[in-house]
Amino acid sequence: MGIDSFWELIEECRRQAQGPDERLAWLRGALSRRSLVEIAQFQVRLDEVTHEAFTWDLWAAADRIFGGWCSDDGFCYFGLWMVGLGRDAFSRALADPDSLADVPEVQCLVGRPREMWNDDWPEWESLDYVAMEACRGLTGVDDDCSEAFYEDVEAEQGDGEGSSGPLGQRWDVRREHEAARKLPRLSVMFPLRSFA
């Protein structure tokens, strides 16, 4: 599965199902109809695109949306959620994190207290497990599937880059002058004082 096929599957998932749980169920079913190699390749592509989003500027955007602080895990889940926005929105956010202000899934959060976000919360941790779940469904093997699955993923990855820290320069989104310069629209949409 190449990168175009990966994004086509994500886009089809967006068209076919609403909400994270329905989308996961649809995606799990779609992957279960593919070969084990393709399922592992889906995970490889997912890892590749989320690695692209591992930047300090996008982390700052997540920080701003979350009210001034986003944990390590929270940022990983935010990156997975960004994949779920589709290729165009994801690519725009890579080029300009402030473009997330144009995304309806972000706009619907404006002015709402975080405790009321519920299913709209910008994270999608379970996307990271859907390929392994599809593998389990296809093989019927529960316990040993995860080890074999990740061995297949590693084999598909080959000698890729090792994990490193976020790309770019770290900066503090709570410094209003810097946030207003780097994330002008998100800074207006998510003023930090509203979450105090």
C-alpha cells in the first residue's frame, strides 16, 4: 500500500462513516479485506505521516487548542486525529499549523469548555491500533498477533530513520506575542484566559 492508497482509504473512511468509533469500525472492516502485507503497509504509512507531523509548530498549535498545554501522549493522539482530517487538511497543517483554524472539527470547539468536547476532542489514539486489530480479525489469532504484526511492520519499514525529537524550534505558546505572530487565528480562537 503506497501513500496514495493510504490516503484514499482515509478519505473513503471519512465519506462512509461519522464519528471516531464508526470510522474505526469501517476502517477495521476495510483493512480486514486486504492482505496481511497491506495491513502492515497501512501501519507503516500511518507511522510515516504522523512522523511528518511531529514538529514543534504543530505541537504549539495543539497546545493552543488545548488551553496552553498538551502532553507528549496527547500530541501523539492529536497527530493521529489530524490524519483523520484527510490529506488536504493534514498537508495544509504541515505547511501552516495555523490553517487548523479553517478546519470545521476545530471550529466546532471554539468557545466550548473542554469538558464539553466529548467525541469532538481532537485526538484519535485508537487509529494507531486499527491495523493490528484488523490483523487479529483476519488471522483469528489474538495473543500472538501483535508481536507478529509489529515484526511485519518493521520488515516493511526497512532501515528507516530512528525516532528523534520534534522538528523545528521549540517555543512557548503561552507567550502571547509569539503565539499571535506564529498562530494568529488559533490564538484568537483559543484565548488562554478562557480556559483558566
